[in-house]
Amino acid sequence: MATRFTTTTNSQFTKSPSSLVSSITSLLQTLNPQNPDPSLLNQFSPHLNPNFVTQVINNNQTNPDHALLFFNWASNPNPNPTNYSHTHHCYIAITDLLLSHNLFSKATQLLQSSNKFSDFMVGKFIKAHGDRGHIQWAMHLFHQVKNREMGRCLFSYNAILGVLVRANRVDLARGIFDEIVKEGVVNLDVSTYTTMIRGFCKMGMIADAEKVFDEMPCKPNLVTYNTLVNGFCKKGLMESARILVSRMVESKDCLPDTKGKLDEAKKCFDEMVSRNCEPNVLTYNALVYGMCLSGNVDEAKRMLSKMRLNGLKDDVATHTSLLKGYCIIGRLDEAAKHLKEMVSLGMEPDVKSYGVVVNECCKLNKPNEAIRLLSEMKGRGISPSVSSFNAVFRVLVDSGELDRAILLLKQMPQMGCSPNFLSYNAVILGLIRAKRRMRQVERLVSDMRRDGHNLDATLYSCLLEAYCEEGSEEMAMQVFQEMIDKAYVVNLESFAISVKLLCDNGKVFEAEKFFEKMSCSCPVIDLDRYRRVLDAYICESTSKMGEEISH
């Protein structure tokens, strides 16, 4: 079979390079990467050049072992009439392919054996680990190369900062960035600063992003400006965006990539077009978001139409902004209609899209519509956010629909979301205010603790007062003791109602004992006021006992 293939491929040597690439790809598929016969590849050695090698690697994206077999053979072909050797771009191509298939060990072995495990290549490994959520491995590689290169590892710096920003670990990225700047071993480039600006904007830390931008020793590029203006727009700081766009135009360092003030959006867009710099999807989305945030939904829709006319495809983020805009101006029906239309447009609404409409339903006291949307999300395989559930709990509790709130709370795990402290807290406080529902409260408190959520001082105080009002002395004192054990502050109102219950039941000694424990364990600021309250109830209790005896 090999002989027949050789005859075929020899007849193709006079054909185009693409035919050669196809021929060698077909041959590779017949070889066993574990036990190959590399001599079959020798017929291609006269045609080896970096571009040809790269094409073969890229043509074997689904067969990394075959690509690696070819790469290793081409590293030392026999014969080698063209005196071929791999270039940097060849190593990049094979490394990218191996990493895309999670073949980290093979990629490492290849680069180390050829002494090509440079800072640039390590940066690729760091990014690949970060893309797969392997933050610790990415950090481990970063520290390795940093020590090896004595801090002279710009590519690795940029890679780890990018990984951390994408993982929302901006504080850790800031620490590394500040350390780099302080050490001054390497000159940071525009990519480094742009990454930090993107991270701060992502977390809404616009002041920090501006500070990095203003202190950049290198010229910002189009991406840098776009990132910061995008951050301004998402915060609704349209005037700041306009000023930055003006600064871009005046400096002429690069062309503007987004607009500033909303009433100047068309002017800025026209100026960009006249400069042959069309806005990108990120730019349009940021501007649509800013318009919607300001309630200019109709203008945002016109911007969406222009976006499509310019050949850009709107995405879920674009339409989520429109949903938000409809809700801001009180057009919930149109928001709900647009949510349905998103599916017909070929896109799937995500948790943020649904969350915007769910929250608006709750604001307008429409829990039925909100719960329907939560169920719809479950049907589409989307896990609602806990904040959406909590918004529904608040409106159900406020409207007195406590049984529905309890049922929804118990259904949360089946709908792909676990209740958090605020979920339990909202329903429990509603039950406490409703009176005579403490048994249900106790069950929910038990579930809350089972799920790993501790009660806070406020919830303890509400429980304490509820048990005292109910006359449940044993339960009240149990809660009181837990608060003391946890060194929580027992507020004066809770203390007063607790010692009153004890004193009314003739348990003055127990009241004194609790006061002493509280004095030693709780950070109460004004013990004298607590003492006066206790003395007053003791005096009242003593008087009543005296009256009963005299009668």
C-alpha cells in the first residue's frame, strides 16, 4: 500500500503546494504515530520550507499526533537538499495545535528538547492553562519563568495578567502589575496596560482604569481607547467618554473607536467613517448600552439598525441592553416581547437577559410573570441567578404570599440554583412578621444551616423578639445563649424584651445571669443603659410579687 501511495504522490509533485499538503496529510493518516515509518516522508524533503510545514500542521488540526510526527521528521529530514530547519513560526504552529488538544506534556517536551521554551512560548502555556480554568498551573508557570528570566518576561507577564482578568481575579492581577512596575526590570508595553484597564473596567473600577491610562508611559492604541470608552459607557459616564474621544482625535495617536456623549454619537460615528475607521461590535454594544441606560431606547434601536447595515452582527449583549432600556422606561410588555423575539432572531437569551426582565417584573409587583420566566429558563436549560430568585422572594413576602415563597425556596435546587443567605433571610423574616408561624421558621433555619449559611446578628435578634412575643421562653433563651456564644451584639430592644419575659415569669436570677454573660462576651458599648433596663424590670417584677403576696 505504501508503494502505491508513493507512486501517486510522486505524480503530484508538479502540482500546486496545496496539492502537496493534501498528499502528505493523506499519507500521515495511514501511519501509526506510535510506531511510524518516517522514511515514507522522505519523498517530500525537497519541498520543505517554513510555509509548507506550517500549512501541513494547520491541515492536521484534528490529528495532533500526526502533525507532531511530521514536525519531528521535518526537524531532521534525510535527505535535506534544501538545508531546511524550523523557524519560530513553525514552533508556534505546532505548539498552538498541541495546546489546543490539551497535550501540555508533549508540547513542553518538544520545546525543552529543542531549547525553544522561551518567555513567548511560556506565555502561550499560561494562557492555555488559564483558558481551561487552571489558574494555579498558570501561576506556577509564571513564577517559574519569572525566576528563570530574572523578571525579564514580558510575554508571560501579559499572559498571566490576561488570565487573571478573564477569571475576575483583578485584585491579584493588580498585585502582580504593581510589583512589575515597582521592580522596573522590564519595560511594559501597551498590551500590559490595556489588560489592566480592561480588568478594572470589567469590575466597574473606572477610577483605577483611568489612573492606569493616565500613567501609561507608552502611547495607547485603538484597543486601549476602545476599552476605556467602553468602560465609561457601561457606567453611563457619557461625558467622560466624549472627552476621551476628543482627546483621541486631537492627539491623532490613533483613530477613535467609540463615541462619547449621546447627543454627539452620530457626529462621532460619521467622523470615524470619514477616517476609514468603522466601529466594531464592542463599540456598538457599549454605545447601545449607554443609550439604553439613559432611557434612549429608540435611538439605541436605530444604532442597532446601523450596526447591521455596516455588516456587524448583533449579539445577546446587544439585545440584553435593549431589554434593560425597555425596563428603565417602564415598557415591561415590550421587554417581554423582545425577549421572545430574540429566539426568532437565532440567539438564545442568557441568564442576564432573563434576569433583567425578571427583576423588572418584581419591581412592578408581578411575581406570577417573574416565576413564569424562571420556569421558562429551566425549560431552556438555563440556571437562573440567585439574585433573580431573591427579587421574587421579596415581592412574594411583601404581598403576603408566604406559602408560595416557601415552595419556591424548596424548588430552587431543582431549577439549577442554590438558595443563599439572602434567600432564606427574606422568607424567614416574612414568616416572623406574619406571627404564629415559628414552626415553619424553625424548619427553614434548620435548612439554612444545613446549606452552610450562618445566622447573622439581625436575624438572631428577630428570632429572639419573635419567641419572646410568642411567650416561648425556652426557645428565646436558647437564641439568646447562641448570640452570647457567638459574641454578637444584643441590641437594647432585644435585650429588653428578653429580660422582661424572664422577669414576668419570676426568673429574676436567670435575667441577672444572662446580663452577666452578655457583659463578658458581647461588645456592648453602653452597659449602663442595659443595666438600667434590667433594674427597671426587676423592680417591676418584685413589686408584682409583693402585691401577690399581700393579697
